[in-house]
Amino acid sequence: MKQDFADWRKAVQVDMEALLQSHLPPAELLPRTLHEAMQYAVLDGGKRVRPLLVFAAGEVFDAPRDAVERAACAVEMIHAYSLVHDDLPCMDDDDLRRGKPTVHKKYDEATALLVGDALQSQAFEVLAGGTLDASRKVAMLTRLAQASGSRGMCGGQAIDLASVGIALPRDQLEQMHRLKTGALLEASVMLGAMAGKSLLNDEAAALHAYSASIGLAFQVVDDILDTTADSATLGKTAGKDAASSKPTYVSMLGLNESLALAEKLRQDAHEALDIFGDRALRLGELADLIVQRTT
Ligand code: GRG
């Protein structure tokens, strides 16, 4: 019988803590402050949604464990770097992340900048290691580079920064989120899949449709939680978007319509998985988690 979802999720989260630790430079290694701050940014915190997506997609395509683990560490390192940089005074200027002082508050701004830079390099080094054949690794490295660069997460962040105080039309708001948050979530799904058996075209299209739905749902729910949850529960400053007059789904559609949209996206995600049958059970459960999460 299949392991209960909550147990599976917990097991992946526990494994990830040890794996991330093993793929980060030891805190005793020079330069000690930088290595300690990298560990501070990555370990002991976060929902590990992106690694969970890698593991779940890897399961659909029978991917070898080591390759899945490396891909999961790589996407989480890229994600952690983005949070560290996003929290800097020149961007979102935040003091609280994952229930702890942000890296620039705990250390200083220069260290936070370097932590992000070094985590990004570390992510690609980890993904380049292991025993998958070289052509597959190059494809995975390229995918992660595209998802995190100017045509992915960084590009989304640039649009976000440029749109503060501007009422972006819905299609442009969606495009911004597709890049800023959606690209790395999709890369997590695709890397898990690419680590396993070769994908058929309709399978790649189904994963793309699934990722698009969960990516948007993730953002809609993030906007909902920003207005309905408190900072202690979220582990980051709540109410930030409204305070900085950022366009959000809640400000655009209202709370009820945003909740309905998140539910519709959850259903779309499940539909996209139909072609995989039971093999995609975990991916379906993760779509539920993304929409029903409270942090
Ligand atoms: C600085 C290049 C660069 C990019 C920053 C991801 C991002 C782009 C900024 C984070 C700001 C933010 C709150 C985005 C909304 C969605 C999001 C990514 C939330 C945080 O992700 P979670 O909820 O965080 O998965 P945990 O801590 O659980 O890992």
C-alpha cells in the first residue's frame, strides 16, 4: 500500500535537511561566515515545495534516487538564493523569513548578496554531479538556467520591481508570476521527470499544463495568505503587498473570487495529470497541498 501523503511529505522534508547539509560546504570551511550564512539561509526552514515536486515527478518516470536528490537540492538552493536576494533592502527590504531574521539582518548586506551568488553556483555544481549521462545532465542544467535567469525567475522579479504602484493588467500580472514563481516550480517538475525515462511529447505537454496551473495557484494562494494570515504563522511579514501597493489577485479579484480561482486551478492541475493515472498520485496531492496550504 502507498505511504500516506503526510508521512511521505514528512519523510522527504527530513531527507532534504540531511541532503542539503551534505551538498553545502561545511560551516567550518573558510570563509567561515559565508559558509555559515549559506547554511542559515537553506537549512531548518521552508516547506520544501520544490523538492517535493522533484520527488513526485521523479516517481512518475522511475528516476534514479541520486539524480532526484541532486535535482531537489539544486532547485531548493536556487529558491533559497532568490529569497535571500528578494529580502535585501534594494528589493523587498524584509526582516523576517522562514520565522527567522533575514540573512542581511542576521549577518550584513554584503554577506547576503554573496550567499545568494554562492548558492546559485552551488546549485549548478550539485546538479552537474552524479552518474546520469552527460547529455541528460546538460539538458537539466540548461533547463534550470533558463528557469532561473532573465527569461525566468530573474526576469519576473525585474517586472515585479518595475510594477510597484502600477495597476498591471491581469495578463501582464499573470506573465510576471509565470516567470517569477512559476518558472522554478515548472523546472522542479521537469527536472524530476528528466532524471527518469525519456518523456513523450504528450507527457511533456501534460507536465507543462500541470505546472502552469500549480504555478498560478501558488501565487493566488500566496496573495490570499498575505491578506488572511499573520506574520507569525507565515514566518514572513504579512500584509506586505497591500502596504507596498503591489498588484495582487486579492486586490484585483477580491477574496472570494481569488479562492474560487485557486480551486479551479487545482482542478485543472488534476485534469492535466489524467494521462499518467496512478503514477502521478503524489503530483496530484501536491496540487492539493499548494492550494490548501495555510503557510
Ligand atoms: C531575487 C532573482 C530574485 C528573485 C526573487 C521568488 C522570488 C523571486 C521572490 C520571493 C518573493 C515572494 C514572496 C514571492 C511569492 C511566492 C514565493 C516564491 C513565496 C515563497 O516561496 P515558499 O512559500 O517559501 O515556497 P518557503 O519558505 O516555504 O520555501
